[in-house]
Amino acid sequence: MVLKEGEKIAFEIRRHWYVLASESSLIVLLALLPFILLALSGTLELTDQSMLVVVFTSAAWLMLLWGTFFVVWTNYYLDVWVVTTHRIVDIEQFGLFSRDVSEFRLDRVQDITIEVKGVLPTLLNFGDLHVQTAGMMRELKIKHVHDPYEVKNRIIREHDKAVQKAHDHNHGGL
């Protein structure tokens, strides 16, 4: 992301850590499977060659899971909203080689809505943020934001600064 002249990054918004933990939990459970099978194979009398097949298959399985975890982590880490002094940049990662980048001017923000649904989001303090801007057809949304109420307040503060700056610029600093 290239910053424009006079623009500074105010803050970044990322999804809550629970999202990564929940998406990774199945991978961790599946990673335990080879160790369980290896422990059970100790009770069976396997030949050296069949034991090599079990070890090779287990290693291949773990490498496949590691690759899957890498994709999950990449999607988690590279999904980000960057709030600058002039705009909000929405970078959404899909897989390893696909991403959407949208941006909108901060002074165009008209409405910010927060959704917190469920016991875990309430207890862990995360939810979805919906931002509507002037003249936009679609709503921009970031899911599973940590402390959505504070994020909303920070965006509103940056929005107010951007509106004041645009007003001062249009009226010659009066």
C-alpha cells in the first residue's frame, strides 16, 4: 500500500485471535492422528518395511497439514483494514495468490454498524463492523474485529478529523 502525500497510518484492524485459533484447531487435532496411529502400531507386530510406510505416510500427512495451516495463517494475517488520516484501505486475502483491495475516503463515511452475536463473541469481545459510505452501492464489512466498539470510536475520531481538514481546506483555513 502506497501512502499519499501527507497521509499517515492511524491504525490497523485485524480479525480477533479466536478466528485463527478456531480455524487451526481442526488442523491440530488432525496432526495428532499419526501419533495416535504410531502409538497403536506399537501394539501390533509390524515389519520394518510396513513401519517405514507408516512413518512416511505420517510425515506426508503432517506436511500436508502444515501447508494447510500456512494458508489459514496467511489468510488471517493478510486480511487487514488500514485506517490512515485520509482513507480506509480494505485488503482481503483469498488463498495464497488472490486478494481484493478496496479503499474509500474517510470523510465519506456515513454509518458504522456493529454486530456482536453469540456468547463467545460477547465474552471474548469481538464482532463484525459494517461501514457505509456516501455514494457506495455495497457495504464494506470486516468480520470478527477485536473490541468493535473501540474500533468504531477510533474510526469516527479519524473521520471527524478528515471532515474538519476537508472543511478547512475548502474554506481556506477559516
